[in-house]
Amino acid sequence: MKPFERCPLCGGKIQTKKVEKLIIGGKNNATVKVKADICLKCGESFYSKEDVKRFEEISQNLLMEHVGS
């Protein structure tokens, strides 16, 4: 079940879609494919807590790669 039936920003309808999320860490970046709830009106993306944690970990790893080089 989606956390929102309607977008909390604009009230638009929410639909679950597969998307690509660009993650940046320093001068490095990565693209991750995940499911997200997308507002069909304003385009805002909503991610699960697990995915947000994963994005943060990937960003930190990318940053550490940059520092180590």
C-alpha cells in the first residue's frame, strides 16, 4: 500500500513506477533503478525508507572513493 493516496504537495494522483535515481558523492555518481511513488500532476517522487537509506550509503561510498583517489 502506498503511504499517500494523493500527493501531499499538490493533491495529484500517485502512481508507483520504476525509475532511475541519480546519486552523487563528491565527483562520482551512480544510477540506481528503484520503485518510487510518483505524482502524476507535479512529478514529485516519493521513496521508501529503505531506498533512502540505500541512497545515503551509496552516496557515502562514492564520496569515500573520491577521497581515496
